Amino acid sequence: MISISGLYKYFGGQRVLEDIHMRVAPGEIYGIVGHSGAGKSTLLRCLNGLEPYQDGSVKVTGEEVGDLSPSGLLALRRKMGMIFQTFNLMSRKNVFKNVAFPLEIWKTPKAEVEDRAMELLDLVGLADRRNDRVQNLSGGQKQRVGIARALALRPGILLCDEATSALDPKTTGSILDLLEDINKRLGLTIVIVTHQMEVVKRLCHKMLLLDGGVTMAEGATEDLFLSLPANLRKFIDEEYTLIPNGVNIRLMFPRDISQDAVITTMARELDIGFSIVGGKLERYLDDVFGFLIINVRPELLDRVMDYMREKRLYWQILDADGDSVHDHDESADRIMNRSRR
């Protein structure tokens, strides 16, 4: 559906994207995440040709975006709906007219405009607000109108540029639920630009972490959060007061074991106790996953590691700063020596 390889983008002499690679499969929800100024929105705009690129390849539905003529770009953008942080609605038009506008621009028959606009307003839960002025709507309702408008021309791809950044947490959750429902019901491919990690965890099958226009991490969301590479951990900026004595272990819980009593079972079978330092379980797609940090005495580390390897658990041994210092094939003595450095 979308394939990017070796992408470079410059504004004047300043490089804003460097050697970007990513692939988005049909029906996937893909997150592009990073702090402000990371190049996220620029990358998104390269997908629909709103920003030209200087080197590399950007292919959407098999077409090289940089090679398209103006009419080809127009046809491409018809296949790609887009929603924005600031909604970009027309304040002088009511809810219905905002949704109908793209259909009218493409000279859709009037009866079809009526049917399609009402179908979409029903999809986003605003059929009863069709005659309201958009300035009378809440932020979440405005974004629902924006989503309905973006779907008017039946695109195969939906681009979301910080679509929940201006919303409160509860409203954000309802918009994410709506996007998830649209993805499943319509088979729509969705690319989401965000700086909100909870959006990525909640919705995205795969993700790309950008920093200064450079890829810091890329891959399946669950896999990245189970392995938690250093760049991603720094972006999340999770802080815990780790116990200075003993060994702190982060146990990761993928979806298939997130609801099992792993800690209780391990303590019972090994007949040892742990101190729980911190942790979190979060919703991920249709399930939950997360982690716990436990502390064990050094003399028990070999037994605990053997147990975790046997049960094929996901785990990391942390140093005082919370960084991983272990290798699954290392001995307890070697890990302890490294963690003291």
C-alpha cells in the first residue's frame, strides 16, 4: 500500500528527513511518532505530494509520488483522506455542508451527496447534528465531522496529522475508538502522526520513531515495547525509583500472557519473594500488554533467570538508571559485575 525507501527531504540547505524506510500494508494502522520538530508532519505530507522530496522513493498504491503530474497528484489525493489537529472545518457551513463539500467539488450527483453525507454522519454519530453550525460543536464533535469529511470520497488511506492533540483524554479515547472501528469496518489503511505515545500503544499495529528527521526505531508496536530499545525508552521517559540493593528486573507482558498470574506463579514455584517496584498494563488493540519491575536478591538471580528462560518470558535486567544491562545468555555474576559499573 505504502512503501518508502531511502527518503531524504531538505528545506533549503537544511536536512529534515534522512534515509527513511517504512512499509505500510493494506488495512494496517501505522504510527509516526516523535517530539515536535522531528519531521513527522513533513513525512506525512510527502505521502500525498504536498511536500516534494529530493532523494529516495515514496510509493503509494504502486505509484511513485515524485513522478506524478499535477493531474496524477490530484487523483492520488482523492484516494487519501486527511484529518488535522485544528479540524480545518468551514465555519460558515453547517455540519452537513462540511461533510458534503468534497463530494460537491467533484460534482457528485445531488442525491448521492445527500445519501453519502448522511451515511458518514451516522457512522461518526452526528446524524442528529446535520444542521448545526460547526462552531457550536465540541472539539471531539468537530473532529468527528473532520473524519466524516475525509471519508467522503471513499479513500483507501486516511492520514491523521496530530488528530487528537487538541483533545482531552476522554475525548481522545472516543476518537481512537472511532478510528479503530473505521479501520475494521472499512478495511481502511490509517497513518497517524502523533507525539502521544498512548495513541500509538492504543491503536497502531506498527510504528516509526523519528528524532531530528532520523529513524530511531521502526517495527511492530508490540515487539518494540517488549524489547524497549534505548531510544524508545528515552522517548517514553518512564521514571521509577529503582531499589539500589538487589537486582531490578523488568518483566514484559505480551498480549498472550498479560492476564496470567506470572509473578504469583513464579514466586510460588520457586518459593521466593519479590518486591514490586513499578509497572503498567495498558490497552493495546483488542487486548492489554505492559510490564512490571521486580527486585530480587542477587543470590537468587540464577534461579529466577533460569525460570524466565524456561517459561520464555520477556525480561530485562536494569541498572540504576533503568537501562538494560543484560544478555539472555549471560551468567548472574557477569550481569551483576556489569550493573555495578
